[in-house]
Amino acid sequence: MDVVLHVSEGERGSESRSWSEFVIVEETAPLFAASDRGLLFGDGAFVTLRLQTGCVYSLEPHLSNLRQQCDDLGISPPQFLSSPVKVKEAIHALLRAKESKGVCVSPEGSYRVKILVSGGNTHTAGGSGLSVEKRPHGIVLIVLKPHPSPPRDQPRRPLRLLVVPSGRSVVSATPLMDAWLSSVPSSFRLKSLSYIDRLAFRSLAQREGFDDVLTTVDADVDRETKKEKENECDDGGDGASVSPHLSDSVLGGRRLVFPAVGDTSIHNVFWITGRRGGDGRLFPEMGVTPSCGELGLYRGSTIGEVCQTVKSLRGGRYPEGGLEWREGVYSFESILSSLSVDRFLCLFVCNSLNEIIPVEGVAVPRNGTGAGEEKGHEETEERLPDCRLQAGSLSTDFHRLDVDGEFESDFREAYFCVGVEKESLVS
């Protein structure tokens, strides 16, 4: 029987000194009370990080991310999350416990570590238990499972993504309403325990023969912004490769609505653009990623490491000053417009377990369910694929993208040198 680690904590003594205790329990143990908000509402958050050859990767960024998510949800973060040393001790204790239970673990193995915090119980949430105001945290769990990782120098199999609208919108209302909405927790902006919507999207794509989805988010841009971007395109500048292609649908007078590139079910995305040489060799110039803040997307710890790594690539076929990095709101059409005889675009997905994986192509449904058709905001629900569709029932246009194995190799080498932090479990 496999085991998980339950973290108990509290305060003792006149000085209210905090304490943490690790309790190893079987993974089938009934840990959640019937009143736990994680069970009742999906209230809580988690992060997933990698443990490989005795080292945990990007621990402090993940702990900071989880503490911030708890704050955003109104949950008092566990003190345990403020001590990377204690977290490493807990992971090490869980590994030893698995060994004693006869679960096959190896010091040289690769594992997925999930740290989970639930949102307390209805008795401590105030009122009827439905409040989302500040409240104590509930269950704190660490779960560790094997996660096979290919050798660092082995290219990853390129993915095929299905473009679907997420049903989300960041169309502006009023400044006051925008500020209020940005403060409301969202299961897309956070890695909350309410994760079934993302898994449903992923399942839809896999039933249709794809690896995952590439979601879009309805966004709006001022008319003057459109004119400015069009001028950049007319001038032949770099703006042509990354500027949004906007719909002519107008909401609220000057607002234009268009489907902006979002993320996948479990990854952030980014792309590399640049010049295609006469011999077919690719010369990267810029890295681009959707703005998580503007689009209400979850910003994983890895995308920041990707940014740092991309900007560190210089010399040879890379610019001497390093690659430029941009974050913004981009339509799917703006990605396709970057592909030409002398320009290329390579799309990647990234997270803490997989680092980066190339995308060989994206499919846009022909029946108006994807980003390929520019329609008004009121038609968003009609464009969402029906999850009850039978496998292979969507008719799509498949757009093949460039795959740059040389960049992937250069990136991985730089990533493990300058991009990612790793700490040994045993000091």
C-alpha cells in the first residue's frame, strides 16, 4: 500500500511558537472531513514540482507560488510553506516511508511531487460556511509519484494541439468592475483544487486524436491600438510577427473582441520567432508568451525560468545581445502570420515536470469552434465544442509549425545552467 505525508501544525507555549509534524498515512486513509471546503467546493490550491536524482527543482519559487495562491483564495498559508528546509525534510521522510512500505523508489529516480492545501472547513469560514473571506487552511498533503523523465539530451516528441475557446473573457467593462473582477479568485488564474475543467478540455483533445488543447480567451483592444498595430505591420517591423489580428466586431463603441492565445490544460506556452536562412537554417530573434496577468491565466514557475533561459542564449545563430522577450495579448492569427518563406515560428509548452516540449502543429475546428473565425463576443458559448461529441467528430484545419531541434538542445543545456534552481534533499 502506497503512502502520502500529512502535515499537521499549530502553536504552543506562551510565545505561541509554531510547530509542524509529519504524519505518514496510507493514501486511501480518510483524511478529508465531510465539512472540508476542498471536498465540498474544490477550495484550495496545489503546486507540482520535480524530484530527480535526489534533487528538488525550483522549490522556493513553487512554495512562493503556493503561498500567493493561498492568499489570493483568502486562505491563511501554512507556516510550513515558509521553510524550504522543512519541506525538503518532509519529502525525504516520505521517500523513506515508501521504502519501508516496500514501494519501489530509487535515489536516482524521477518523481512528481504535489503539495496540496485545502481551504479549511465550513465551521471556520464564518456565516453559513460559504464565505471566501480570510480563513484558516485545512489539510496539507504531500504526494509523491514516479514520473519517468527522458535523458536531458533526448529530444521530446512534438505535440499536436487542438485550438478551443476556454469560455473565459477579459473584455473590459468599467475600471471599477475590472478592478473588482481581477480580485476574484478564478480556477483558471489559480491552480485550485477545482481542476476538472482543465482535465475535461484535455480529454476532449485526446478523444479527437490530439495531445492537448490550446485555449483561447476573449479579449478586447481599443481601435487606436488596432490602427497602431496595423501601421507596424505596414512598416514591416517586428510588430508584424506578434501583433494581434483583431475582429471587426465592436462592443461598447470602440472595443474590438478577438480570441487571444491562452494556455494548455497543464502548460504555459511560448514561441520563438526569427529569420529563416536560405539553406533552411533557423535564426531565432525573439521569445513571446501570452501575458498571464492580462488574460487571467495561471503563471507557473517555469515560464519565468524559460524567460531567463531564452534571454541568455547569445552568439552563433543567436543575437550577440541575446534574444528579446515579450509578453502580451496575441491572437492565433498573429502566430500563423509569422510563418513565411523567410520567417519561422516554433511553439513550445512548458511546465516544471516536462521543461519544454515542441509543438509540431495546431488544429482549428472548421465549424466555428476555434480561434479561426472572428465572431462577436455574444457567440462565445456557441463556439465551445460539445464535450459529448464522439471521437473524431470534429473537422479541423491543421497548421504545421516549425520544429527546431537545435534550439531545443541549446535551451536545455542553458536551462540547467542558468534557468532552474535545484537543491539536494540531503544537506
